Amino acid sequence: MDSFNYFSPTEFVFGEDRENEVGKLAKKYGATKMLHRLSCEIRSYSESHRFS
């Protein structure tokens, strides 16, 4: 195997009602897309979704 570096800055946010922070987190990182997992559902937020 060749040597390599892998850099992946990721912020994981856990806790009850933390999904209410999606807009704030997206704005913090200048995101236009975000993958949000809630319970067993996976919701994809895209540019068409308004981050407040």
C-alpha cells in the first residue's frame, strides 16, 4: 500500500432537538448542501433548502 494522508474535518452534533441547529451549522461552514440523519431517516438538504 502506498503512503498517504487523509484529512477530513468533520463536526458531529449529538443530542435531543439538535436538528434545530442545522441552519446555524450550515451557515457557519458556508455550506450549500448537508446530509442530516435523524433517527432512521436520512434527509438531504440542498441549495433549494433555506438555511436560516
